[in-house]
Amino acid sequence: MNTILLGNLIKIRWIAIFGQFFAIFFVSYIIKIQIPFYETLLIILLSVAVNFYSYFEERKNKSISNIKAFSFLLFDTLQLGFLLFLTGGIVNPFSILILAPVITSASYLPALMTVILSKISILIIILLNFYFIPLNLGDEFFLPQIYNFGLVASLIITVIFIAIYAYLFASSSRKISNALSISKLQILNQKKITEVGSLSAAAAHELGTPLNTIFLILNDLLKEKKLIDDKNIAKDIILLKSQADRCKEILQRFSKNPLKLKDNFLEKVKITDLIKINFEKFNKNKKLKIIKNTIYDEKEIIFKDEMMYALGNIIQNAIFYSKETITAELIHNNKNTKIIVTDDGLGFPKDIIDKLGEPYISKNNQGMGLGIFIAKNLIENMGGNLVFYNSKDDNAVVEIIFDNSILSI
């Protein structure tokens, strides 16, 4: 998710404030052009006050909501509009700066907020064309009406164009960022579940030994005649034994829950098992064919959530585009391990095959290609490699290559 950092808005506004101070002092005292000096100074000081308020807000939370960011950008737009009104209107060469808040909004905020801010900016431009305090630039300065109209039109068109341009490009970046964030969150959640499972299994194992000792002692106590004759003590011992039984049942439930079982699967697993699990997860009446092209027995690898997620994306893609069968071939030697996933569909289009793994590159026009993009990133971050090509029968082939040291075989 794209978030506007309040600190960045504060820094940009300080730059604008110092620039505005310099401009009015330069115009008033250096080149001697008369402007409503104190009125413009008051508006700039208002921006200073807003920036100090923003500073205290930043101490509470460095990022801000879309609504609050929009409010700050709207203030900046209106503040600049009032300054332009006091200093010549649309003729002021700094009128182009009215684009800055629109560009920021288009890059980070939802489309509706950008549309609203763009409309307000356009309305300010139109009003400044008719209502402004003119600058006294001398008798020799004359601005034709047609040029004045062209200046207004160009600013309006630029506001619309820049807003759409920035929003479209920022939107692409947001989608990629969101997809990567979601995949990272899913992997993190899976790791947390694994950790909880390990802790639960460890607790069940560690508590089992002292609990057995408690049972032995309680059974011995129940055999003591002196203790049995005392009804109150016997009652307490029976109560202790019932609670110990309850603890034992709780530990058994931990061990029977697959999410909390410290199985070897959470440590080491066969690649073919990962393929089967992912196939069953996404399968819709398709067939899976597994080929082991190795002279060795298949060895186990260290289980990694990244591997599970990446392989799942590739198999899901193969299932979607296949007609009947998905083939997964495992090739293993002393140096590396290859996983080759082939579907019996129409293959990769030739015009995109070299670009596969990039965002928004997909076999159909509806897909965004982010699944393969994420899988490629995960595998490459692990130290592996992903290759796409078509077989002799024009079937789509995805080849994953890992060095054995990476998989710790």
C-alpha cells in the first residue's frame, strides 16, 4: 500500500515557504514591483502555521490517512491560488506550481480524490483569469487576449494530463507493491504457523515427562493405606489425578492437530510431495503426472515457505492453462536439481515468452502476470533460477533450477 509520509509533505512545504518568502522580498525590494506585500506575507505565515501543526502531528504518526493527506494538498492548492490572486493571476510565472499538489495526489491517493483536487485546481485557474490584482509591469508590457486564453487552456489541459499520467503509472507501481506485500504477508503467516506448531510440539514433548512422573507418584499415593483411610486426603489425590488426566488430554489434542504437530514435514520434505500438495490445492478435474529422472533415490530438502508459495503459483498457472494433464519432472544430479512443470495447453505466445516473469505480462489479456512475477522473485531470492520456454509439441514449460547447496540436499 502506498502511504504518504507526513515528513515528506512538511519538507516540501518548507521549500515552498522559503521560495515564496524569497520571491516576495525579491520582487518588492530588488526589482521594485508593487505587490500587496503584507497580505501575501500573511498567507505565507498561515502556511508556516500549518507546517508547525503538521510537525506535531508527525510526532504522533509518521504516516497519515488519505483524507488527511488530501486536506493538506487542498490547503496547499488554495494557498497558492490566493498568492497568485494577489500577484498578477495567471500571468504570474509561478502559476505552473499549481500542478504540484495534483501530481502528488495522483501518485498516492485514490482516483476520486485526485479528480476532486484536479477540478478545484481547474476552477482556480479559470477564476484567476478573470479575478486578480494586476502587476504594474510598465506601459511597454502588453499581453494579447488570445495568448492569455492559450495560457489558461494550456494549464487546464496540463492539470488533466499530468493527473491521468501520474495516476496510471503510480497505479501500476501500487499494484505490484501490493501483490508483493500480500505474498510476503502470506509467507510470514505460514512461518508463524510453523513456529507455533514447533513450540506446541516442543511443549507437548517437554511437559510429557514431568506429567508421567506426576502420574506415577499419584498412583503410588493411592496405594498407601494410611492416605486412603483419610477421606479428605484421598479426595484431594483423586482430584489431582483428574486434573493431571485433563492436562494429558490437552497435550494429546496438541499432538493430533496437524497445524501444531512438529512433524518432519516442517523440517524436511520431498519435492514431489510439495508438487502433489499444491496440485491438490488448485486442481479442478485435471491429471498430474510425475516423472523422476534420477539414478538416485529422491532426497529430502529443507522445507521453505518461499519454495512452497512459488511452486504453488507455477502449478496453479499450469492447471489454469492445461487441457487435461500437468507433467512435473524432477531431474537431480550431484550439482543441481531441476523441477520442470509442463502443461498440455497451447504454450507461451512467442511475443511474450522473453518477457515472462515481468509484471503485467500474461498468456491472456485478462491476467496481470503477478503470480509468475512473484514466483520468479521468490525463487531468485532463494538463489535459484526460473526459465520459460515451449516444448517441441508447443506446450508451455517452466523450469526451476536450484543448486543442491541451496536446497541443502
